Amino acid sequence: MEAEDEWMHYCSEPRTKQFVLCNIKDVKEIPSRKYPIPYDSLYLFDTVQLKNVIYFSGGGTPAIEAAPEQFYQIMMRVTLKPGMEIVVDKLASMNVVRANHAMIAANSKLLFVAGGTNTAGNISSCEEYNIATNKWREVAQLNEKKKWISLCAYKGRYLYAFGGSTLSSATESKGTDLIECFDTNNTTAKVWEKITISTGKELWKSCFFVGSVTVADNRIILFGGVADDSERNNCIGFDPIKKTMAKQESILSADAFYRTKPGIRSDKIMIVGSHDADLHMYNKATGKWELMLRKIWNPEFGFQLKCDTF
């Protein structure tokens, strides 16, 4: 995403089939707009936002009576127009059917998806999407077949994959502590590079649903997530240059981060937790977290923010 965002988004519970756009100019009160998910997938998809455009990829629909669970390779684009109107376009489909995957923009030209699940179980497949040509191509594979990975872009070129789950069962999960890196300029690589932490390795443990954002040239922050069947509130600073980790101030409420994307400004980062729907804010200058609003979205009672329904 760009250095200064006006909007961020997150996806609400699957049964509502909605995504939410939040204006982040004023963090005191965030006007929200909710819209229907633009295609057949009900859950397990992932998204990328570039300014006023959101890309949706993959996902699935649950098993219903005699019909088995379905997975998709579809790609859709939602463009936010003046007056909060949205326009939906169908784009080229991925090469591999997948759900529970991770999707990210390396830069303004290339999007990537990594891992996930389909009828074969967990997959290690990764693909690159060229926005200008509307084409997908398969690239280097992950070292593990896994889902629920946290992807982070660094310097518009490198992708880091943190954690994930290596179990295929929909009701079971097993986190991994593997950290992998992919150089998007290396078109001949067969697998991602495994990263060995030189200092601070004890801070990192097997987990999934971790939040990860680049906050400086020498720091990616990793926060929250699920480990040992519990949500965490810790925050770790990872230095991609020195391959070290250091403890940072914890988020103020344990949470997980899945199908939710940060809003990034020059001085702060905001992100909505996917389990507790709390709005977390990270101050880049102080390295401290704030809890701006609790329970932005509630499956029983709807939104607690000011919102308009379309």
C-alpha cells in the first residue's frame, strides 16, 4: 500500500458476506461503509487494497447437505468511485484453486498469493499477478504446505512469509515457526529462502493469524496471532537486514489478524482484529500501541461505529 492511505478495509464474518471500508483520516470517529462480497465465495478468500481498489481472490463455500465444500480460483476487483459507489470487475483467474491463502501487493505493479488449501489439502503453490497485463504465473513454492500465513512486503521487492498452519483439517491447526523470504526479482528460484534468526529467536514461536507490517527500513513488526490454541498480544520487531528479533511493546488486547488489512499513514498504522474486531493503532515514532475502539463489528448487534448501509 502507499505511504499515506485514506481508507482501510476488513472482512466481517462469513455469514454476513460483507466487507467494510473505513475512512482513517480522523481516528476519533471512523465513518464506515459496508458492501456485499462481490462474488460466489463466502469465506476463506483474501484481499489486497491499493488506494481505492480492492482485489479479492480465491476462497470457498461450505458443504451444504449433499453438496461438497467448493474452492475457487476466481479474482475480482472492486473500485471505489466518488460518492462511495463501487464498480466490480472480473479479472483473470489464478492457475491454482485455493482458499485459506495469503495475498499481498509487493508494489503497485505485482500482487502475490501464497499457500492455502484446496481439495488436495494444504498447498505450497505461489503465484504472481501482473496488474498491467491481467495475467497470473506460478512462481517459487513455499518450503511447507500450509495455510493461514502472514505475508509482508519489504522494499517493494521482497516478500516475507511468517508462520502458518501445516494441518489440513478444517477443525485442527498446528502452527509453524518457519520464516521464509522470496525475492520477486529472482525468476529462477524454485523455493523460498528459509530465514535463520541470529538473535532473539526465543521470542518467535509456532503460530498463525499473525499481523505483520513494515514500519521502517530495518523493522517489520509481528503482532498478535494464535499460538498454543490461544490468541496472543505480544509484538516483535524483526530486522530483515540483520535477521534479528527484539521485543516491542505489546498490543493492548490479545487478537488475531486474518482477512484484515492495515491502513498506513506516515505516523501511524491502524488495523482491525479479525477475532475480536477491536481497532488497534501503532504509533511509528513511539513504537507504542493504542486500542482505539472495541468491537467495531459484532455478529449479533451489527456495527457500533457510525455507518451507512448500501
